Amino acid sequence: MKPSSVSHVSLFGMKIDRVTLRGATDRVMDWCRDSRGESCRYVVTPNVDHAVQLSHNVPLQLSYAGAAMVLADGAPIVGASRLLGQALPERVAGSDLVPSVLAAAADSERPLRVFLLGAGPGVAERAAANIHENYAGVEIVGTHCPPLGFEHDSEANQAAIDAVAAAKPDLLVVGLGAPKQELWVAKHHEQLDAKVALCAGATIDFLAGEKKRSPVWLQRLGLEWFHRLATEPRRLLRRYATDALVFPQLVWREWRRAGSV
């Protein structure tokens, strides 16, 4: 079968880019090399939980609609796309995209200026040290750990925006957790003085060594969720149980919709 020329697929209320990790990396690097625009482009990486939340969260729907790129960070999303006849080429996880972009910076003519926003106290600083050690061509120009609930405090919220503005990064890596990070970046992307923002969940924690990703063989089997559940059962059990009930209903709804067209 020849690869489709369609640039995106419409599933679960999202327009998901039909792109590989390599293609997504190249696109982000191209944006980072561009001149600074009037607003910051931002990238979101939906998984099953995002799709479930999106089904009833209108502000989240709007944040996804404004994204410059939407990537399928979830094996079930990719599997559903194939079942529904709108096959995505592969899973593109935020925690894969960020290291891929950092690695690609080694081939750039000038350093890639990166700012890390989010994670717990001291975590972004440890991630910055590891990036400096492992990725040539990357310059960490700042980190900021906003306090819990900062998005509801005008002064703390502005402090986060000002921290980014002072550094003027090419790439802003945002690790505030979903859906907070998507909603916050969508609301403030016109104020963020960065070329590109990646809503990347726990990626800063992974780069810092604060959390460990699942073994590669589990990722290839589409079972990274199992590793996360095993390591954080109290936080994730209820969410995963809800997703397991709701997501098949969303797939069935898409199936019926496709059959009626």
C-alpha cells in the first residue's frame, strides 16, 4: 500500500498530523531556525487520556485546534487510526520528540536555545545539567519551576511568562502535566517569547533522571502505560480505569460516524 498523501487524520475531535518522529523533529527544527514570529507555535501530543478529556472539555478542544502540530503519543491512538482506515505511520511521543530535537541540534550551525518550564523544584536544573553533558549543540538558557496553582495567580503567571521572555529561547519545553500545559500554552502562546513550545508532560523528569521510562521493548509493544501504572498505581489507577471504559466508546463512535459518511 502506498503511503497516504493526506497530511493529517481527523479522529476524536482532533486533526492529528500524519508524520513520523523524524518528520516531526525536522519540522520543529525548521521552526526553531525561522525568524521569531508574532506568537509562539506550540505542539501537543495526545494520548488516550487526552482523547477522553477532549470529548467533554471545550477549552481543551480549542487548545488543540490552535496547535501548530498534533502528534499521536499513544499506541491505542495509532491502533485506532488503523482500525478506522486513517492510519498514522507511528507513535510520536513527546518524551521521544524532545530528545530527538536535542540530538538534531548537533547538526545546527548555531546552538539551539532551550528553556525548561515545569517539573518539581530542582528537577529542571538537573535536566539542564544532563542535557549539557549529553547533547552537543544545545544551550539551556533558563529554567523555571512555577508554584502549584500558578495559572490562577496573576503575579505568578506573569513571572513564568517573563522568565521565558528574558531568555528568548528557540525551544520551550513545557512539563506542567496535562491538560494544564496545553491549556496554559494555548492561552498564552501570543505572549510567550519562544519560537516553538512543546507540551511534553513528564519529559523534563525523564531528562533529569527523576523518573524512568519503560524498557524499549515495552514501548515497542505499546505497553508503556503498563509500566507507568506499575510505578505510579495510586495516581494512575483511576484514570486508566476510566480511560479503559470510555476510549472504546469513542472508537465505536468514530466507527459509526465513518460508516455513515
